[in-house]
Amino acid sequence: MFKNKLAYEASAGSGKTFNLVVRYLSLLFMGASPSKVLALTFTNKAASEMQERIVLTLKELQNRDELDVICDVTAIPKDEILKKKKDVLEQFLNADVKIMTLDKFFAKILRKFSLYAGLMPNFTTFASQHEQKLFARFLDEVSVAYKDETLIDLSLMMDKRVSDIFSLLDELYSKLSEINKLSFAYAPYKEYEQKVLDAFLKIRQAVLACRDASTTVKNAVEGEEFESVLSKAWLSRDTLDYSTFKKCYQPFMDGELRVIKENVELYMKAREQSFFSSLFALLDTYVKSKKALAYEIAELGFDDISALVHELLSSRIDSEFLYFRLDSKIEHILLDEFQDTSVRQYEILRPLIKEITSGEGVHKNGSFFFVGDVKQSIYRFRGGVSALFDFVRQDNDVEVEPLVVNYRSQKEIVDFVNSVFREKIKGYKDQSVKTDAAGGYVEVVKSDDILQTTLLRLQELIDLKANLNEIAVLTATNGDGQEIEAVLKNAEINVVTETTTKLINQDVVKALIEYLKYLYFKEEIYGHNFFALLGRENSALAKVDVNVLSLQEIVKDAIDRYDLFDGEFHLLRFMGMLENYQDIEQFLFEYERDDTTAAASDLNGVRVLTVHKSKGLEYAHVIVMDRLKKAPPSRAPIIYEYDGVELRNIYLRMSGRDALDSSYAAALQKEKNLVAEDNLNALYVAFTRARENLFIVSKEKDSVFEPLNLEAVSYGVLEVKEHAQVKKIQKTPLEYKALRYGIQTDILSVAKEEEDDRRALNFGLALHYCLEMMQEFTKESLQSAYSVMLNRYGNILDADELAGIQKRIEVLLKNERFLELVKGEHFKEKGMLVKGELRYMDLLVKRVEGGYNIIDYKSSQNPSENHVKQVLGYKRAVQEITSCEVRGYLCYLHEDETKIKEVL
């Protein structure tokens, strides 16, 4: 039975993607259009995988397990589902499918409303902004705002470098929406230091004057500096009448001890207030620096996008208006990996979820669905809050069902994971196994030589003919990964790491980058590098005019000219990556930050990656390595105290403070509990990546596995199943259709009709955009809007076309009839939903005397029947909604005159 609000607690390997696909397809078979279903994931890989699974499932539905589940969910008979299959597939392939990452969805919102945030809509996105540029801009802004002393004082107060303060500001920026309600004020704290020292000196003098004073008690009062007092272990005691002070104890000492403790606590609180007061003052400057950099170089990080969208919703745009303008077609939401969602991300999505599930108007059949697993919540450092899963369930009255069958791992692995985590993770539910998963092997190895033991277990798998690409070594840190990588390479075992999986680090791609450098910088060394990376003899390189050809055309020409395509998908992916860059110059100065991954099918070797990077992945054979060094205690300067999903307070970490301040002690304990929970979740993720064989290589002491109380043990039989080898793709010509390439005299032309259509379309879009950007229908407003339009369409249209747009609008502004029709309240690009259809009007005017005028701009020369029908549809829509008199007009913008025709 279909449930409009449903969530699955999807334990590892329990078919999360399967159920997402079933939910999505169930909606389609029940009549929902793909364009009305918004499916959000955390990675591009997950979004691509979901789309591929949907297409594959539809193509082979009669033979897929999903079919029976779809029938159960939709209550539609199997034969009817199969009868609809072809139409649903065709509909999906031709629709504006909304399966994307959260970051991409938020970027879509921001592009739509970028001007409200003071940005142009053509901004680029990266994982983060240029750190060096941002740091330099921040220091400039600090100087301009006369906050240099504030920054220096903070650095001295915390004994931190300026760059460390900058990192703290970045950390707070990710929680901007949560910390805005907190306030701190500067409080002098030096006076408390003196009171502490005065009381301490009295105790010290009494001890030193004591004839029976032992060396131990003298050491206990050693030092005359304030910091030395803070380090005293006896500060946590209520009395000094104990063994160390026994022979020298005097009753007055307890009074002085109370004075010391009271003033140390006051000192710590005042210092905390001062620290955060200064830090928050700099945070404003940090945010200003980010926005200024975004405006200047049109570049945003993913955190910037979320922050700006949240700010728009919170202070500048009504949420209902935002989502209505964005895309009021959305009627169903599916969210993947919900346990990793941050509070800020949910706050952005919440109005849309509420609107869709309201059960009113066009959303009477709207639905909300999410999947996640709190046990796999390991991204708290990125803003994830595990309590959010349950909060959202309650906030939206969502029914939660557990998925407890493990379809990934063999029985021995599932049984082992159940036994290890059953009593460790709160609310843990045992997983069962699929019927044909009777095998598997688990071994816990105790060893103080982690690297060599890992190598031996890996060699054991290789001797059993295991596919290297199906073996993963999971490490706690990147440093540990580098060390085992060196060991494996020394043993001549191919290794694939996060670095090697970057597309820009593949030899053939690196060679092409050197080729582009050669063309741009005209330095022979880059040409030598090009041939060296290809393993070829050096020879003369062809001269190509980079000012004539597009970036893609240059690379396509090189691939063909030097016969580089040998079935590698790296090149296909590289061609797609180049679409993100306007020209060769932008690429060469930006590509090093591009994190596009290489084609997995072209990578061969043992995967070495951190546990955090392994989330969402699976391998036949997994070796989980212990930490090579003992994990250091947490030194994060800021402690965040959460009550569920709500940030209650933040504290400045100070040694010994927990013994004096109960509120701080409670917050510190909460933090320790969360850290312990994070570590348990990380181990659960690590152990559940394996399908067939799992090895855990543990140290005897100071092991990361200590909370699990593991003993050296093995279960099952170690074996490697034979799997069909993937055939290497045969060499075929690289298919890439460029708009133009070759030297200027032999550029390939497209058909004239298609070119004319394309140019007319771009011209019309630019004209409409310029009109939409005008705040008022005046010459001054036109100049501002024209500048905005140039940023978006200046590289697409030629000078005559751009001048034509300006001329047409100038003529329009002189048309008295038009100026009369637009008197009133303006609604531009207004969307109206009527009978399930979304209709956008160029301009809706609420007349001063009552009623509405609809004005539809046209850049074509002659009226057409379609134009009339379009405006008549708009009129009916507005009349049905407002019950007011509505008039419709077609406005034809020509360079010499404006023609206005009323549609009756």
C-alpha cells in the first residue's frame, strides 16, 4: 500500500537504492510525471546510479525483483504494470528529470534568485572557494574595518596562528544559521587572575613555612604564575585536608581554595565571553569577505550556496514565493542518506516539504519519502546531526519502517556484525541474511605490525586469485593510507587511492593538460611532457589557434590527431568535464581544484581509502586496518552543545574547567559521548563494506577497536569466488559532436535553419531576461538590467544582437499605450498552476483601479495563432484564481516600433 509520508531505516546492505527506485517508479506508475518528482542525493555518483537503475529496471522489469514490490506498493496488477512499462520509460527518458544532489538543487534556487543575494546567476561552484584568495581578502577586510587588533588579541589569547583563527571562522560559518541566536559580550578577566594568585600565594607561603612539609606538598604549590595554578590537580577538591597537605593543613586553606576556585571559574567564563565576542565580530568580516569574493570572481563553495539560500529564505524572500517561482510542479520528494543531512539543509527544504505534504490544492496527493541509517551517521564534522532523522519523522508525522535484511554480505559477516554491535549501538536491530548467503569469512588478527600483517592478508587473497579491484583496505586516516600504499607499492601491488582516482591525475588526461599548457604558454617543456606522459618519442606538435576553437574542440582535435582514444572512459569523462570551463585560460588556472573522479572501469588495483570515504561503497574483500598511531585527544577549541537537533550553547575548551563549571562539564560529557558514538558508527560502516571476506587487523594495545572488545578469532571458510571478468572495451572512434573545430577557414558549419533557430531562441531569452531584470520601466532601470543581461548572454550574442535588444526596449519605453497598461503592481515571470499545468506570464499587472493586465512579450515579427492561444490560456488561469476582470495583450517589440494587440 502506498503511504504518502514514509521513511525507511535502511541498515547497511539492506537495499536502500532498491527501495528508492521502487518508490520512484511506483510514483510514475501511479501517474506522477518525472518532472514532478524531486529526488535528492548527497553525491553525483549516487544520483547517476539512481538514474541508471531506474532505466535498467524499466527495461528489464518483467525479470526484476522490483516488479512485485511495485505491485504491492501501487496495488496495480502485474500485467497492467508491464503494459505501462514502455510508456513510463519513454516518459522518463524525455522528461526534465529532477534527480540531483542537494548542492545542485540549492544552486538551482540561488541561480533563480541570485540578484536578491547581490550575485550574477552565472556563478561557478566548487567544493570550496579559493582558500588563498579568501584568506587574502579576509585580511584586507580586517584592515579596512580596523579589526587588526581584534585578530591579534584572539591569536595571542588562544596562542594560535592567524590561519587557525581563520579555520575557526570557517567552522562557525558552516553553522551560521544555528549560532545566530547566541550572543557574547566582552568581559575583563585579568582582575580574576590577581585574586587567584593572591589566594594561592597564601597557601604556598603556609606550606613553605611548614616544618613537616614533604617534597610532594612543596611540588604541589610550586610556581608563581597564573597558568601554573590552573594546572594544579588539587583545584578539583573541596578541601585540602587530605594526604598530600595533611601535615601542613590549616583550616584557612579551604577558604583560600574556595576563593581560587570561584575566581578561576569567573576567569574562564569571562575569557570565554571575550573570546567569542571577538570571534563573532570577525565572523561578520569573514562572511563579508566571502560575499565580496563571490561577487568579484563569481565563484561559490557548496557551503556558500547553502548559507546564501538559507539567508534568502530567512530574511529576503518569502519561502512560499521562492518555491512557487522555483518550480511549483514538484509534488513528491525523495531524500537519500538522510542521516547525513545538516540542520541548515533541512531548514531550507522544510517549507517545500510542508507545502507538498499539506494535502491542499494542487498538492493534495503530494508525498515525502526518505531513507537513512543513524548507525551510519559519521559526518558530524560536516554538520550532520544524527538526531535529525527522528526529529524530521516527528516534525512531518512520517511513518518509519526498518529494513533489516542484508542483501550485500554473506552470513558469517552479518552474524559477526550483529554480535559485535548488538550491545554497543543504542537501538540496534539485528540484520538477517538473504537466503543464498550461507558462506563468508571473518578474521580478527591481533598484531603490533599492522602494515606487514595487512600485506600478508592481502597477499593471501591475491594467491587465491582475488580480483584486485574487489579488494579494499580501509584506514582511519589519510596518513595511514599513505603508509600502507607505500608498503603495497614496494611489494609491486597496484594501488588505487583518492589521489589516483581524480580524473586530472590519469596519465592520458595529464598529457592533454600539458598539451593545453603548450598551446597557451608556448613553452617547449610542456610539449616534451606531453610525449613523455604518453611514452612516445618527442616530435613537433601542431600549431592550433586557441582563440578560434573552443576548449572541447582543441582537445577533440588532439585526441584524433595523436590517436589517444583506446577505449578508455577517462577521455569521455574529460570531455564532459571541460564543459564546466568557458575557455582554455579558465581551465588552466582552475583545473587543479577540479575533483571530477576518473572512470572506475579504467582503474586497476587494490583500493586504499579511509573509512569515511568508503561509505556507500562495497567490495568483495575488505581489510580494516587499526590506527598506526594512538588517536590524539580532541583539541578542538570550540565545544558545541546540542539538545537533539538544537544548538543550545557553545563553549571554549579549557583544561580543568569541567571540575569547576557544571554546565561546561555537562557539555563536555555530551561531546565525549558523541565522539564515542561517531567512532562506533565509523566501525560499523567499515565492517559492513564487505560482501564475502572481512579481515580486521588490530593492535594489542591502544587499538581503535577497543570499545568492541574483539578477540583474535575467525569464522567461516576463506575462499574467493570466481566472477566473470569484464572485457576491455575495443578501440572505437571517440564520438564527440562539437559545434565547431578546425582552423578558421575550415570550421564546420551546422545547417542554416538550425543556426537561425538557435540564435533566435537565444535572442528571445536575452530580451525576456533583460525585461525581467528591470525594476521599473525607465531608462535608468534599463541600463542596470542591460548590464545584468550582458553578464549572462554577452558571450552568446553578437554586438548587433545585443544592440538590437537595447534598441527594442528603448522603443518600448516610449510607447504611451504600454506605459499606461503597466501602471499598477508588477509580477514578472509569474507562474500559475491550473488543472495541473504550470503557466508562466512575462508580466502580470494588478491595475490600480482593479483587475489585471497580462502582457506577453514577443520578439518575432508577426503575430501567430499560437501566441493568441497562449495569452487566452493565461487569461482563463488568472480569472479562475482571482475572479477579477483580466485583459490580455501581445506586445511585439521591434527596433522601429512596438505593436500591442489585445487578445479577446
